[in-house]
Amino acid sequence: MKPNRLSTKKHTLRFAVILSALILAGCASTQSTTSSTSASSASSTVSTVSTSEESGADETDPTGGAMNGTIGSVIEANLSFKNKDFYIDYSTEDTVKIDLSAPKEADGVKVSGSTVTITEAGTYVLSGTLTDGQVIIDAGDEDDVRLVLENVSITCTTTAPVYAKNADKVIISLPENTESTVTDTVTGTNGNDALTAAIFAKCDLSVNGTGTLNVNANANDGITSEDKLKITGGVLNITSADDGLVGKDAVLMKDGTVHITASGNGIKSTKSEADKGYVYIGGGTVNITAEQDGIQAETSVLISAGEVNVTAGGGANGEQKTGNAMFGGAQSTTTDETLSAKGIKAEAALDITGGTVTVDSADDSLHSNDSMTVSGGGITVKSGDDGLHADNTLTIEDGTIVVEESCEGLEAIDLTINGGTIDVTASDDGLNATGSAVDGGFGTAGADTLTVNGGTLTVNASGDGLDSNGALTINGGTVYVSGPTGDGNGTFDCDGVFTINGGVVLGTGSSGMLKTPTMDSKQNTISVSCTGSAGDTVEVKSADGNTLVSAVAPKNFTNVMFSTPDITEGETYTVYVNGTEAASETCSGVVSGATGMGSFVGGPGNMGGRAPNGGMGGQMPNGNGGTPPQMPGNTSDT
């Protein structure tokens, strides 16, 4: 069990204010559409976004039920794309062609030396090479300017090569079979504006098409919009001295392929207003290698579809943070605490409802300063600290989660599993409910809760398997926990009440800190002392030979605890290890066999269960409290 290392966050109150404000704002600002599509309720499935050019009005994003998580009411009203955000065949339009190798003035185009300025709405087809020059968009407040890049090369050694100074929206279109490149050298200025990206827009910016755009940002960020940045297509290869993509209001991606190598953050949104500062990925492929956070949002992150691959801070072995030295973990090796190297980080809410997410990060792989919900998709992470961490609530509704490497697998104040398939490998605690303000010292119950209501949960932990600084409750699902081999931790641990009321539970681990459920559990549990080695098959059978539960133990063990709805008082149950009878026990009540420490709540008088040989925590082999076998390397149960 890791002692509380969190403090109560100010973000909980802040998020509640944001949520209330946006619900009201969203109701008042819902825009009309060109079809019957409209902002839908959480359970609705909306139609596909139109790519026609008709009115260009907002179209509701087809999230396909993505709004059933906590983030839905926060940004739902803003998850919209316009028809003009998507690629349109420009050959049917009136266009202005600009050869950047020898630019000439035309309607809406001014040329001054190596600076080309676009001053009016319209579609501008750019080709050729502009060496040490700049393309500026300085149009009207209501103007939409579309830049079609046909094998363009733009370099600048004094400022941002592409600068959208004024417009309603700038759209960058990448035609099929084209490859364009934008390269900067230094961060430039324009009046009071610091042009902090190779492509810098003070207005909304969209990128679409099927061609390729290379951005070499040697000075600062790759592409920045001070409003919304939307990506609906194209192949973007971004190398940046700082952040890759920045949308200060929001970053929204619907399709396309983005490759980012960033010395700062991969994707970032920075505004803290209620309806801003979020990142949405609803399709396409994102590959990020970042020295700091892969994806960072000042408010929320939603992933509903697509493929997201992140390596942050050099990966899990980059600046690895491990657990509490008191219980066998090393301390953090991080030397600069101001730098964050998380995979995906949200200030308010992180919600994954679909898609595929793969993260290898030095710090937490998925992190929220308030809440996190997973209700679909596939997640695979390696972390130098926590796999999934929320400062407040972490809820798993559905989906597949594999934590291949972590200090602690899942961590939050309130951790609830209602469904899904979860496989956790941890060098410290597998699942840890910790962080509430009332958490006390050793043996003092806090307000934290760890609850399993459904799903399939497999845990391989070197520290506590399931650990709560408050209550630990299993109401359903299938739970297999391989706990520690040493006696400083337990397969199950809590400072509050431990109850098993349903489900199928099998725990293997050490005996020194053995904790069994309290007598007010609604389902019978049996605990037996028996030894086994890594790779052994543990099987529990009833008297008639039926197998109740079985699993392969990834580590050595000295105790087996199991609970299923089929365990009946008066019946005898036998544990087999590799097919050989290892121990048997007759169910004599709610908790039978080698019982250990119950809840600490109320002091020693409520230790909850008898300790064999007068000990605190269960019977050790030979009754002498000997040292368990040496733990092999952590290997997931496959």
C-alpha cells in the first residue's frame, strides 16, 4: 500500500463550474445545420458529416455515441465541423494561381519582395519555391481563405513562413500525390504578435486533403492556431523545437495521418474557458514522440475513434518514477519537476469511448487532474509511474485496457470498474484508491473507494494487488489477482471495510499481510495456505469435481484466496496446483480457512478474522514465518 501522495485538487470545484457554465452556454449556442443532424443526447448516434459545399454551416460531429462519458456535456456543443473543413475538388472553383518561385500581383494578391500577401476571400493555388520569404493572409473578418498547396516549398530565416494574420478561417488543402514543405529558423514577430510557429494563424485553421505536408519548425511550434485547429485529412510530418500542434481554443481531428516529433508537447490546447482548451480525436492516425507530454489539454481530452500512438519523455524507462521506498519501491529519478512527461494529460476530464490508444511514457500514461472515464476502445500502456491516473474519479465502463508496465496500474480517489477487460502489471500496487483529503496514517481509513461491479480484471502486482485507503468492495465480475511475494504487502489491502458480495475472485500471493473480507460480506470466501511457483496452474474444485475457477500464477505464492457464488456452507473445496491437490477447506461461514487482517477501522478490536498461530496475517509455510521464494521478473498472465 502506498501512502497518500496527493492533495485535494482545486480542479474539482473548477471543473464543476466549467461544466455548469458550458451546459447553459451549449444550449444557447447550438447552430443550425444543412441536414436534420443536430447536437444529440448522450445516447444518440448521429449521421455522417456531409462533405458538400452548400452553406458551410456547422455539422454535428458523428461521434457514434461518444457522448456517453463524463466529458460529453463539457464539449459536445463544440464537437462540430463545417463542410468547408473537408476537402473539395478545387478544379471546379474560381481560383487564383500563385507561382511562389516568381510571384506576381493579382486580384487579392500583393507582392513585396519575397512577401506574398493574400487580402481577400477565395481559393489560392500555390506552387513553386519561396526561399527566405513569407505568405501572409490578411483578409476581412468574415473571409474564408483556402490555400491549396501543390508541391510547395516555403522557407524563412526571419519569421513564420506562413502567417494567417486576419480572416474568419484559413483552410490548407493538400491535393492527392503532392508533397509540400514549410521550414522556419527563428520565431518572428508582427507588431505585437509573436509568431510562435512555422504555420501560425490568429484565426481558425483547418487542414484537409490526401497529400503530404512537412513542417520543420526549428524555432518553436509546428502549427499553431490561436482559435481552433481542425484536421480532416492529409499526411502531416511535423518536427518541432517545442510543440507539434497547438490549437489554443481546441484541436479537433477527424481523419488523416499525423506524425509528430516534438521537443516539447506533441498536441496542446491552452485556453481555460469552459468551452475551450480541449483536444478531440475522432478518427485518423496520430503518432507522437515528445520529450514532454504527448497530448495536453487545459480542460478535456476526448478520443472516440482513430489510432493514437504516443511516446513521451523517452518512454517508461526514460525518467522512471517508481513507488514508495517504504514498501520496496525506489524514489523518483526525475530531476526537473517542472517538466511533465505524461502520455495524455487533461486538466478537467479525460474520456476514451473508442479507438485504439497506445502509450509509452516516463510519467503517467493517461492522466486527469479531475476525472477519467473509459467506456470503449482499446488501450495499451507502459508507464514509468501510473498507467491510468485520475486525481478524483476513474471509471471503467467498457473497453480493453492492458497496462504492460507501471509503478501503479490504475489510481484515483474513487476507482470503479463496471465492465471491460483489464490486465495490469505493476511494480507497486495494481489498483490503488488513494488521495482523499481525509486519508490518515497507516491503518486509518480514508474516504477513498475501490469498487468492482463487473468486467474481467487481471492484476500482477509486486506491491498490493488491490489497495484502497478506504473501502474495497467486489460486487461482481471476474477478478484474478497475483499479489506480492514479500510480506510487506498483500494480495488485497484496505484501510476501510473489505467486502466480497458477488463475482468470481481468485487471489494468489504472500501470507504475511494477508487480508480477508469482513464477516458482513454477502458471498462466501475461502483462504488456504499452499505454495506454488511462477507458471503454476491454480485450480479450485468443488467436492463433485467441478472447476470453480482457475488461472496461471505469474509469481510464487504461499496463499490462495477464492470466492464464487457457488461456495456453499458445509461443502469442501480443494485447491490443485498443476493438477496435484495442495490444500482443502470446508466452508464454515462467510470467511473460512487461513484468515488474516480485516479492517483497521475501529482499532485492533475490529481486525476481522482469526490469525493462525496467533499471528497478524495468515499462516506461513511450516508455521515459522519464513521468507517466501525469491520473486521472478514480472510476467503478465497470458
